[in-house]
Amino acid sequence: MGYLDSLDRESEPRPRTIKTAETIAAAIVRDIVARDLGTGDPLPSESAMMAQYRVSRASLREGLRLLEVQGLIQLKPGPGGGPLVGAVDPRNLAKMSTLYLDLGGATYAELEATQLIIEPMVAEQAARNPDRDQVRQVMAPYLSEDLPTDGPGYRWATSNFHAALHELLGNRVLELYVRAIQHIVSHHVMDRMETTGLRDRILDEHRAIARAVVAGQSSKARKLMAAHYEWLWVHYEEAWPARLEEYVVWM
């Protein structure tokens, strides 16, 4: 029985006390956004932030640590170091999500079912993107008949194809969560499978999906993506049947 099964869904949730460090972390994020800071930009010194947020050194450092764990800031050591703005990286969300999935007792089969729902919807929404110039530009690299079938070039062509579709969603909330799920699937399942004999078919199907997206054929794009993932997961089930019954692990 997973952790989620033990929750009393009938009981009223008890409000959790917000820690000072969490309040500080939220304030730092708001200031980063308000100041339009980008990845690598320096944040104020520790003493300046202590004065600005009127907190102790211990509380400030705990707040900064919370942001560092999430990858939202980097703490540069040594003289002249200090906190730097990090990046909104789906990989960080993916890693944190696996902790919750692990504790919740979620399996890779449930992750599979989730992806089979989400990715066809992504292709459909990408085909409906009203900025047709953007769609053509983003999809152009994946229409080529000369994409590599091995080495880093193949990995780039396949992983970035899905990232390109996610970009065309035009919804930053959905894009972030879909990319996180895609990263978990890739890192925990797909990267551990032998796909040498499947690569021509994978690239052919990517091209077909890209053509449907560029043509604005949303229904066709959805159907092609559904079929694409269905047979891929059949392959994974046959190659590694025990994996799908395992719990998603935090990593």
C-alpha cells in the first residue's frame, strides 16, 4: 500500500505553518522576477539580504538553501562568490517529482499511462498553435530525411523533437510539467533500452508528426503521436517487463 492510500480523504486538511525560510525564499523569487534577472546574474550580498528581508543569517541561509536544492539559485563559493540566479530547469522539477512519486507508491506503468494521455494532447495543441511561422521554424529540423541514427546526433534529434513540441504549447505551466514527465521517462526507462533497430522507424514517425503539426492537422497529429507512443511502450514492456511494475525511484 502506498503513502497515498493511507491518507484520510474525508478529513479536513490541517493548514501547515509556513516557515520563515520559506517566506524568505518566496520573497527572493519575487524579487528575481521583479528585477528581471536572468540565469547567472548575482543576487545581493548576504548582509544586504539580511537587512532587506529583516531576518537572521541562519534563516536567510536556510531560505537560500531551499532555492539551491530546487536549482533556482547557485551558491558560488570563495572570495567574490555568493548567490547567483539559477534556471527554471524541468530536470530539477523532475527530480523533485520522483521523490513524491516514490513516496506515493507510483509505478512506471502509471507513468506510462500518464504519458500516453499527455503526449498526444501535446501534438494536437502544437498543431493548433496560431503562430504558424513559429511552428514551421521550430519543426523544420525534424522534417529532414538526413537525421542521424546513432551517436549524439540521434539523441539530439529525438529528445529535442519532443522539447520542440512542448515549446509550441504556448503554455509555460503545461510545458514545464510535461517536460518534467518526459525527463523522468527518458532518464528512468528509455535511456536504458536498446533502440538500435527501432531508430529509423522512430525518426520516420517523428517526421510524420512534424508534418501534421506544420500542416495544422491537429487530429492527425494527436493520432500519430498516440500510435507512436503505444508501440514504443509495447517494446519497452517486452524488453523490460519487470520495470513497469516497479515503483518510481527518487533519482
